[in-house]
Amino acid sequence: MDARTVMKTWLSEGNPDRRGKEGRLLQGTSPERYGEIVEDWLTFIEDTVKIGAFKAQPSHVKTWLDSRGGAVRYRALRQSAVSAFYTYARHFGYVQHDPALVELRGRPQDEPEIPKLSEPQMHLLRWGADQIEGAFAERDRLFAYLQLGGLRSRSITEFELPGVIFEQHRMVGEVWQKGGGTRRYAFPNELRAAARAYVPVRTWRPPGSYEERGPLLVTYRGHRLDPNTTPRTILKDVVARARACPDPDAPELPARITPDMVALSPSPFGPLERL
């Protein structure tokens, strides 16, 4: 079987072996992202180098990774996707070794550490989130609360409605994980209340979303929110409102606040409980 057919079989919907490098099932948009990366690799090794994916060596992977450039985390994502492809191919006997060796991956710890906000600053951002107004106030407030709760942008936009369960004092949900699959977490009562306020006004529209399934957070046309633009836009609004807080004892906020900074900072709601 040729490499592209192996890739398509690996990523086909319903395949129980559609897994990432760590063995977790690929869900959400992960199959599409992995497919794009592996197709780029196959174009390089099959069509440019012309030696065949199943004869590739670590040096070929390194040349390909170097040619694509980008931040260390994106290099690591490319390496993980290609290594997951070879893990599948090895399992079924199409190849004997994985040329995308871990040693080729750039180390995320080599990047500058993301600064964190203090507890008072995070409580001020929560106050800013509570001031959100407008036609999509409930949605944007829930998004901001999930950011403040410690979720990264992609995990928020990948949140699926069927995985959300409302309990008496908490909300339980399946959280998308980088590399594929989900993990089950319990969210505190503040996030449960924000989600309950949003669900009745959720603007679901087929085929992108439905009343009881599809992405939890959607656009006014019922589509999944963009994981790059939306988090920054909502956070910018929250920060602007927080800066306008009339309390003279409110802490100063940094000139630049990113979604990752918020996700890595101490949550005003307390830590999520992994189930």
C-alpha cells in the first residue's frame, strides 16, 4: 500500500486506530490538521526528494522541518503528526522504523517562558468579564470565564455540547487535548452558571451546529468560533473593561495580555478537577 493510501486509511472517520503519537484518539479538527501536515511531508519526500516515505531517514525529516521554519511549538506539532503517521504505519507493517525521531523535535522549554498574571490581576479580569455587554454577552462571558478557568483557546473552541453535563454545583465537560483526544474535567459553579445562562441563547444553525449537538460556542450563524481571532478579540474587550474599573485599589495590568498568559495564570475560580 502506498504512503498516501496508508495516511487516508489512518485518518478515515470511524477508524478505531485513528490515534496520535501518544495513543489517544484524534478528535475534533485534529485529523484534518494532521492530514495537512502529513500530506505536506509526503509531497516533500515523495514528490520533491523522490525516495518514498517508507525509505525516509531522520536527516530527511530534519531537512523538511528546517525548511518549514516557524516557532518551536509548530515544529513540534509537525514532528508529532509525522511520527503519529509512522507509528500507525509501523503497527501494520508498512515501515520498519520512524524517521521522525524525538531528537529532531525542538524543545519548547527553549522558548521564553510565558509571563503569568497575579491573583489580583486575574480577579480584575473576571470583573471585566462580568461587565461584557451586547448581543453575544452570554457567549463572550462564558468564553472569557473558560479562559480564566485555565483553558487554552483551541480547547475552548473545540468544546462540544454533547460532552457538557450540568450537575448541582458544577459542570462536567470533555476538554480537547493537544495531540488528540479529550479529558474529562469538572468545572466550578461559576462556569456552570455562565454556561447555563448561555445555552438558551446559543445561536445554533444546521449544518454547523444543532440544538443538542455541535460546538458549544458558536457564531451568530451557528459555526464554530475561530481559535485564533475570537480569543484575542474577547480578551481585548475584557481587558479594556478591566482597565476602566473605578476601584482605586485595582491592580495595574500589563501593557500586553495574551490568551496563553491568562490560561497559565492562577484562576479566580480555583483549579479544574480532572475526573
